[in-house]
Amino acid sequence: MAEAIGLSQVDLVTQILIFATFLAGIVGALVEVSKQTFNYPKNYVPLVALVLGGLVGFAAAPFTDLDVGLRLWAGCLAGLSATGLFELVSKRDGQTKE
């Protein structure tokens, strides 16, 4: 399969995923700070995480040699994965969000 899509593309995807993994913790912490600071509905948390992830990915230029678009992509992936990780371990009473 690596021959079909090219080894350089596989390396690029691997770099993006590794970068997104490192950003996920940072974005998760920023989302928690924003939830404590601002009062917005919990249904908007994934959108806030997506935007914060994109901003963190964009601002992480000194730490990686990825292009701007790839950093944004990795940041957005990190934001959505941070939200998913938090929802996976958070314990809620009942079925509804407040």
C-alpha cells in the first residue's frame, strides 16, 4: 500500500498525526480553561475545541517544519480528539447535557 500512495505521503501523514497527538493535551487544557472562564452551552464545546486547535496548530510554527495548512489540519484534529478524550473519561449523571 505504501508503494501505491508513495512513501513520502505516508511520512507526512505520520508527522501530522504525531504533531496532533502532542497538541491534543494542550488543546484539551485550553478548552477546559475556556469552559471555566466563559459561559457557553456545552453543545458548543467541540466547535470551541476545533477553533482553539486550529489556532494552536497555526501558532506552533517554531516547533515544526510543517506547512501552515498541515499545522491547521493537525491542530483541528487535536481539538476534536481532545474533546473526544474528555468525553470518554468524563462521568455524567443521567443522559442530558446542561
